Amino acid sequence: MKLAGQRILITGASSGIGRAMAIELAAEGAHLALVARRQALLEQLAEELARSGHERPAVLVADLSERGAATKVAAQAIERLGDVDILINNAGGAAVGFQWVVGDHDKARRALEVNYWAPLALMEALVPAMREHDHGAVVNVTSGVQVMPLWFMGHYSASKAALAQVTQTLALELQGSGVNVLEVIPGTVDTAMQREQHEVPAGKEMVERSPLGKPEILARLLVRALRRDRRRLIYPRAVAVGYTFPGLFRIYGRLLRRRLTDKIDLDDKRVLLGGSFGDPEARRRREAWERERP
């Protein structure tokens, strides 16, 4: 697939992986529509791209944790771009806490709206036209935790596992249609979400024990994967071992839990919502990470 001239919708574009993807794809000559909740950061990115000599992207402000927001975003993207050739479902959030505490909490439902239902709504709105044109791509950003249980992270892992299953099913359904489906499976990448994870019991130690990737490298790998019509991109490379042999990830998770037992309080009754729409403590860590970035 040639990326120059492609009309691309990217969710979660204001920070981290989504921002890096926007920069790389703009450099390829793509026409972009960028979606996130924080307008100021989107406008800042749009101006940065325009100053670099690229086409100024369309800025679409939306909170994808609200049911129905994704369908409106799809309509706005079509209006601004004329159509959407490539959909990148990158936005994500997490409701973290012990399973018996989180249960079906409203915060968990909001996180699953972003991680699972919003991507499905966007696919429903945009894939039929791609099929009609025999051309297009859907990129779903899942996570390596889809095969690795971690304390406090069960709802997030489950939502990413569900999106992964949807992605793999979609790839089977669209085989031979001219519409490619790419699953991007990040491990620990240096984003605001990793800083938020410091709120999790022993979260800082857990992140520090993982190989840390860079969003800019992942974005470059995404461009190459799209050009080559790849179906799967795993980064950092070490995650591929655990993804291929998930039993190893599960053993590692149990060993890590054992090593950090003294840092985990089973009476912790917090339910923390992450993401730009999350709780104040998570947003503070996210904003601190963003201030530190060049």
C-alpha cells in the first residue's frame, strides 16, 4: 500500500503512540484526521505538522468513553476527508483495581467503551465503504497483556484480548477483499500510560522490569507494516516470544507477583480510571510525562 494521499483516521492522537503515528504518516504524505479528547494538544500537533510543511490535519475532538461518540467521529472524518481509507484504532484507557473491587463499576464500563466498543463502532461505520472500493486498512492497537495476567490490570487485559480476537476474526472475514487488517501489539512503550501505571501497587517496579520501547520506533514500524500489508506488528521484539508462547508470560507474571508480594496490599479498594479522561491522580502522572517529553 502506498501511503501518500491515503485518508487516515487516528484515534488517541494527542499523545504517545498516536501522536508518533500522526507525525510519521504525515511525513508519508497522508491526509489525516486526528481524534482525541484534549483539543489543545491536537491543535498543537496540527500546527507542528503544518509548520513542517505537511498538510494540516483535521482535528476532531471527542471523548470515546461516551457511547455514540465513535459513530459521530466517523461521520465527521468522512465529512472532512471525503472518505477514510485507513482506520487506526489507537485510543485506550484502563480502569484498574482488584477484580473483586472493580466488578462492573462505571469506570470499567467507560474504559471498555474506549478499548472495545469504540473500535467496533468505527469499523461498523467505515469498513463497508472500504469493501466497496476494494481498498483500505484497519489497524487495531491491542497489547501484549492480552496473554499476560497482571494484578490490578484484569479489566484492561480482558478488553485488549477481546479487541485482539475481533481483529483476528475481521482479518479472516476480509481476506481477499482488498482491505488489510493489521494488529499492533505493543509491550511496554514509553508513553503516558506507563507513567500512570505507577499508581498500580508495585506498578513502577513492574514497568522497570520490562523492556521499554519508544513510540517513535513503533510508528516507523507501523508505516513499514502498512506498506507491506502485514497482519501483525509486535514491539518491542522481546514481546513476540511471550505472545508466541503465552505460557512463558503467565509463568513470568506469577514469578513477578511473588517477587513483589510485599508491595501489594490486597485490601486496596481503589478503582482508578486512566487515560486523558481518567482520575486526577492518573491525569497528573500523564501530564507530568507529557511535560518531560521534548
